[in-house]
Amino acid sequence: MGNRADECGSDVEIYRRALSTTIHADTRTGAPEELLAYLDQIGLERHTVETVGPVYTWHEAPGHLTEDEQKRLVTRAVPGLLLAGYIVNITDDVFDPAAYQEAVAEIRGHQHPQPTAATAASTTPAPAPSRPRPRTA
């Protein structure tokens, strides 16, 4: 038994399992708990198989979701994973460009909130004068 993340040298491989409708998110062997917990948190279902050797862990999109909902779910995970520094691959057949753009826009919105008038005044330095001020005697 192996997984695509180990084979590809990535942290997460998102793809549709051959001969099924199930979307998998394989994580590399020994993936950090933070990564696994993030995938749990976004709604993917964790599965684990213990072998004599390594423990294999992967996630699946919930089967009760429609195909489009599954694609949206896994695609929306990608920007957050990339931002956290993980190497992620997702196959074209499960990638939803609109869901990706929405997730990116949400991340950008949370990272760079618009300053209020009060915070803008306290955090924005005064502009430097464009010419020397006249001397007063």
C-alpha cells in the first residue's frame, strides 16, 4: 500500500480515485497533525490504515455531497494549504476555478482588513514635506 503524496513528493495530493466517484486527499506518510486537523476542520473525512510498516492516512470528500459540492470543498482547501506552506497538487477533473478564486478572495480579505478612520490616523505616518519648510526667525 502506498499513497500519491509519498509517490509525488508532495504534502497533499487531491484526486478522484480510479473507478469510483470518491475524491481523495492523500497526505504524505508522517504528515503533521496540524495538516491532518486542517483537512478535518474543512469537512473532509479522515481514514487511517495501520500496517506492519507505516500508518497511512488520507481524507475523502463526504459521500453525501453532490459531485459539485465535493469539488468545491476540496478546491477551497487549496489556497489555505498553500498559504500554510504545504505542497499541494489537485487534478483538473476535481478542480473548481470559481471556488478557488472565492477562497483566495476570502483569504485576502481576512489578511488585509481595511483600516478604520481611527486606526488609519494612528498607523499611517505623516507624509514627508515635498520641499523644505521656511525658517522662522
